Amino acid sequence: DSGVTQTPKHLITATGQRVTLRCSPRSGDLSVYWYQQSLDQGLQFLIQYYNGEERAKGNILERFSAQQFPDLHSELNLSSLELGDSALYFCASSAQGARVSGYTFGSGTRLTVV
Amino acid sequence: ELKVEQNPLFLSMQEGKNYTIYCNYSTTSDRLYWYRQDPGKSLESLFVLLSNGAVKQEGRLMASLDTKARLSTLHITAAVHDLSATYFCAVFMDSNYQLIWGAGTKLIIKP
């Protein structure tokens, strides 16, 4: 157990629907990062939050949004889902000293859009 | 813009052989990270290299960092099937406190 908790682990939904993925960072970590990984692909950075504030945005679609709450958990909202949104979605967290320790990843949410 | 390139992207090798995965990056950084990912699983931290000349070893894997050449290597010695996985390198970007990722090297080790 990495200490980063993602729920749900699996999600199957229809095109056009909206889903919410949840992430609880490791205790004490203030930063949360969201990544998308399509089948046999690399990691696509979506968005980063630090202590409740958005810090950086990557290739995140307008249909996607995220937030980090005061208790530091984060949610990634995906709407108007398309078949191409099917992927593994990872959350990672880091402490203030990310330079030293890097990121810790959750186990991911596998989203299947049918 | 910091870019991280790994090569090869795909490697199929026999058990017992040695091989090296390379990770090049385009701008100055003294922090490099290696991660392992098994199919359909999460990413697991392997090595954190924090300075020029850093070398870390764990079992049959050894990672090194040359910040002057902007190059890190992940060397596999006498490969075994259990090392089959995708290996990612990532470089820390000071400007926005992010890791910038390579595309990953998919390693298949055949018995």
C-alpha cells in the first residue's frame, strides 16, 4: 500500500455520461497530480494541485475538471465521456520535498467507456 | 521546455543477458527518478538519483546519473523474467516543481 488511495478501482460507463474519480494523498503530502494513461501509452499529465490551489495544467480537456479540497483529497471530474477517454487514471502525491523523494502513485482507476 | 527521451522504447531480450536503458534530458537538472510499471498496475519508485555521479543498485538493476551529459542509465545485469515491465525515467523541473516523464521502455525478458 503506497498510502495514496484512489477510488473506484474500476468504472464502466456509457458515452456522454459524467464520472468522478477520487484521490486521497499520502498523509502529509500537499501536492496531488493527475495523469491519464491510455493502453500501452505513456503518462499524460493532466493537472496539479498544491494545498488546495491549482498549480499547473497539462493536456487536460475542457470536459475534464478537478479540485483539491481542504482535507487535501482531490477529485477529477470527467464529463461528456467519449470512447477515447477509456484509460487508466492515476493520482500521485508528493511532499514539499518532491525534489528528494519524487511522487508516490495510487493504484489507479481503470475507466472503460462503452 | 524540458524534454526527456528514453531509448529504446521497446526491448526484448533473453534471460541471462545484460542491457542498458538510456534516459536523456534537454535542460539542466540534478534530480532523476526511475519507476517501474507492471502491466495494468501502478508505478513503483525504483531509484532516486540526487546528484551528479550518483549510482544506485538494487539486485540486478543499477542506475546512474551524469548531469553534465544530461544522461541517466538503467543497467540490467543477467536479466530474469521477473524484470519484465515498463521502466520510466523522470526529471525534476525546478520551475514548477514537477516531474517530466520519458515515454517509457517496455522490457520483455524471454526465458
